[in-house]
Amino acid sequence: MKDKAYALFEEQQLARGIDVSHVKQKLAELKIETPSWGYGDSGTRFKVFQKEGVPRNPFEKMEDAAVVHRLTGLAPTVAIHIPWDQVDDYSKLRSHAENLGLRIGAVNPNLFQADEYMLGSVTNSDSRIRRMATDHLLACVDIAKETGSKDVSLWFADGTNYPGQGDIRKRKGWMQEALQEMYQALAPDMRMLIEYKCFEPAFYHTDLADWGMAYNMALKLGDQAQVLVDTGHHLPGANIEHIVAYLLDEKRLGGFHFNSRKYADDDLIVGTVNPYELFLIFYQILQGSMDDDEGIRSGVDKIAYMLDQSHNIEQKIPAMIRSVLNVQTQYAKALLVDHEEVAAAQKNNDVLAAEHAVRRAFEFDVTPLLHAVREEQGLPVDPMEAYLNSRYTAEIAGRGKGGASW
């Protein structure tokens, strides 16, 4: 028997011509990749606050990630960071993940913590350091092949703090040389996801400072190179959904690192600062999925939805549950946009009607819908409550403090 709140919701949507069964099917297909580093101790450049029960190794990170997936049904893959998640036997890590109902997701090289990288990695003026960085990229490609990962996600801290510190054009060329060598090492079914960031830790210029630079690099490399959009890596006021629409139309939108930021740095839980922005990102993607262009539709199906969050003050597992549920909520709302209504208003140049058709979907309370979907999947109606009522926190307390921090 249907819950009264859900029955009312279904009635409202049917009156608008929205196929609720299709919405539920799309929600059941949504998958969000969680980051291994989000389960361990992490922090800002000021301090790492150690928590009890955090994982002491990559295997325990997988165990925590499995809890999030078991309760939400949303997170079957886990991204790894090298060397934070370095192990002697990656096939053993892969088997451990698979036994927990998970898969290894994107492999993330680390080119910003070694002392040698203080003045750059693949763009360093020292050819020996550039070689060291490129070799690490190639090693990560091999790790991806061993773990069954299809994506290698790239973010570079490379940049300069002062005018004249580096030759910007030479650094651009060195970046391309390194990525070209890495690109040649990819298997045919693998992708290189190129991320960008306007500043931090470099404060004068960053070698990959915006989506245009990442897009240009991807074009030069080939079809297996695509752009990764981190929702926290933009200047204040940037229209991220516009960037998403542009890259989607160019068939170069590879994936997302979801998080939030209020001022400059990121890593806040996604959807906590500007949920409307997250909704509008999904609106653009879902609009693209209805496009007549077969290439855009197939590109939509390959977008990787990943979190990139370091939960500095929050408890790790509840923070991850909140993160994936926030993404699910805004995706559900975006599925309720009546695209025909929007298109009709656009054709008539009816500005307010078009805006209303989009905003109305955002204002719907999708809680009854999400409860119904979880119930049908045999999941807890309230995953957060289910976790807080479980004994898992007590079970992992024996790990003590000071786990696998970075």
C-alpha cells in the first residue's frame, strides 16, 4: 500500500505529465563514487584532527565504503589515491573490494606532496623531476589496469607564486609532453580525466587554471582525454552549469568531483552551500540526455559522478552518507523538470515561464519519492538514521586514533 505522502507526490507529477516510473528507474541507476581519502584523517594546511576508528590502511577504507554503499545503494565504486593507497599487491586490494560488493574506481596520482615537487611536477624546469613525475603517471596507469579501473583522474598543483618565476609557455609544453606519454600508455577502454583549478596552492598562475585549458589539452591528446569538473575549483560567481553544458555539447565532459565551497577552498559536503547549483548541473545533463545528437546522449551515460571531499571536522562515514544523499536529492529534483514545457517557453521567448518551469522542479519535496525508491530496493528508508542506530561506529573504535592520515 502506498504511503499517503508518496501517493500525493505521484498524483502531482502525473498531473504534470511526468512519468514517475521513469524517474524511479533513473534514480535506481544513479551511481556515485566515493573517495578513499574521505574515510581517513585529513585536514587543511593548519591541522589534521584525528578521529577514532578511521581506517589504518586501504583495506579498511574499503570496508567503511562498503557500509555507505550497503545503506544507500548509491556508491559501488571507490576512488584511490597513490601513494596514499599504495599496497604491495593491488590484485589483493581489488579482490577485497569485490568481496565487499565494491569496485575500484578512478586512480588518482599524487604529484604535489614529494619535496621534489615544490616548484612543479610535470612542469618543473628540472628534467629529472619531470621524468620522476611522468613515471609516476605511468605507474598509476599500470595500477588502474591491475585494479580494473577505467579512469585515471589528474589534478596538478603545478604553478608559480610570482611573476617571472617560471616560463609559462615552456611549462605548457612540458605538461603536454608528459600527458601525451601517459595517454599513449592507456588501454583502449580507459580514460584520462583532466581536472583544473584557478589557484591554490599556486597563487600567481596555475598551469591548468580553468576548463578551457583542460579542454584544449584534452583536444590535443585525443578522444580518451576528457575534462573533469570539480565543483569547488572555480572563481566566485562562475556559472558551472554553463561550463557543463558547453563541455557536454563538445563531447568532452568526463566527470565530476562533487564538493562545496563558500569562499575559496573546497572540500565541504556537496550541496550544503548552494544546492540549486547542483540541481542546475543535473538539469543541464538531463537535458543533454534528451538531445537528438546520439554522441551527446552516449556521453551523458559515461559521465563519472565522483565525490572529492576531505571531511576535516565531521565524522567520516556519516559525512559520506550525507554527501551521496545530497547528490541523490538534487538529481531526483532535476528528473522532475518538464523539458517540453521549458522548450515551449523558450520558443515563445517567455522568460518567466521558462524560469518557473525549471525552478518549480527544484522546489518539490522529493522525500516521499526517495523513501519509495529505497523501500523498493530493500534499503533503509533513512540511511543516516540506520547508520547511527547501527553498531558499526563501536565496532571500528578498536582501530584507535591516528589511522591512515595524509
